[in-house]
Amino acid sequence: MLKKMFLSIVVLFCFLSTSIAADLSPVKLPPPDMKGGKPLMQCLKDRKTDRSFSTKKLPVDVLSNLLWAASGVNRADSGKRTAPSAVNWQEVDVYVAMEEGLYIYNAKAHILEPVLKSDLRKNTTQLLQPSRSSVAGAPLQLIYVADYEKMSFLVNDEDKKLYSSADTGFISQNVYLYCASEGLATGVRGMVNKEALSKDMKLRDKQKIILVQAVGYPAD
Ligand SMILES: Cc1cc2nc3c(=O)[nH]c(=O)nc-3n(C[C@H](O)[C@H](O)[C@H](O)COP(=O)(O)O)c2cc1C
């Protein structure tokens, strides 16, 4: 009897959590433009943290290029990505918080898969100093989440944290350089209420938020 009740609760929970995302549609991204952009040396010259954002949304082609630059597949034969990862674990997922909801970037299919139909952008900015309030209005918050379960053979969480933090740094720098190329504002943040945000995102225990990065047009 108890077992039956437990099973019903699990089934109900699964149904509810899938139905939350069910009314949020996937975002099909156009193919990335791999020929555009400024020369690398110019991007390096212009790379910076800019915390003043306009609330203007990013068009889907910019979103496509941004995510591909961040961590897209650049070698179809091996499935390897624009950012390196230790042992090619590819353990860092890029979650995208927008007004419409929370998505996860599926690099192989180059689409945004729905996760939750709620605007979690403000949930990433609880620890912001008041002087940095325009970060909360950015159209996009990229949330870098390491999945420790993908890091096979490492038993030690300290090592997992080290490697996944390094791997996140490469993704974040790709985003910085893309933003420098396109004249977008961006800023990465470690000061995030990770415990609360993990709950809001309904992450599993072995999924760890590493950093959050706001992206948008610069404020006028
Ligand atoms: C790992 C890491 C964590 C950071 N965390 C924050 C943060 O919590 N809040 C913030 O406003 N900036 C944060 N920054 C941005 C730095 O303050 C910024 O990179 C630094 O001031 C240098 O400025 P620049 O990026 O324009 O060179 C972080 C940067 C890195 C690399």
C-alpha cells in the first residue's frame, strides 16, 4: 500500500515537472554564421566586463551565434566543441534564462530545449550591489552548470570542481570575445546565491552552478 502511494507520488511529480516545461516551446536556432566577426586581436583589445545593460532582446541569429561561440560543436565528426573540456567530458551545460523561461543549450542539435516556464533572470541577481542593478534587466543570463555525473573516474569533488571551473572559464571567455566582436555588453559573476538558484532551476544534487554571465546590448 505504502509502496503504491509512493509510486503514485513519483508519477505525479514527474508529470507535473514535465508539464511545467511542456508549454514552453524549443527554440530552433538558425545555423551560426562562422564567417562574421571582427579580427581576433581587435576582440581581445575590446574584451571587457560591462555591467550596464539595455533591456532590448537579442535577435535569434545573435543568440545562435553567441551560443555556438560559447560552446557549440565545431567538429561534427567528433562532436567536439568551441571550448575545450578536460577528458572531453563536456560536463558544463549552458542554461539560458530569458523572459520566456529557462532553457538548456543542446549543442549537438543547436537548439534551446525548454526546462521551466518561468523568468529566472532576477533569481540570478539576488547578491548584486544596488549600483549594478541594470544587470538584472539584461535580456539573457547564461548559467554555467557542471554535471559531476559526467566526470567519470574522478572520485574527488575537489578535482571535479577544479576541472569544471576551468572548463567554464573557457566558455565564458568565448562569450566575452563574441560580445567584444558584436559590440554586446557582458559580465561574468561568481557572486550568485547558488543554493537558492539551484532549487529554482530544479537541478539534481550532482549538478553544480559554477558562474553566471549576463549578456545584452549596452545601455545607451
Ligand atoms: C571567476 C570570476 C568571477 C567573477 N565574479 C564577479 C561577480 O560576482 N560580480 C561582478 O560584478 N563581477 C565579477 N567578475 C568580473 C570581474 O570583476 C572583472 O572581470 C574584473 O573586474 C576585471 O574586469 P574586466 O573583465 O573588464 O577585465 C568575475 C570575474 C571572474 C573571472
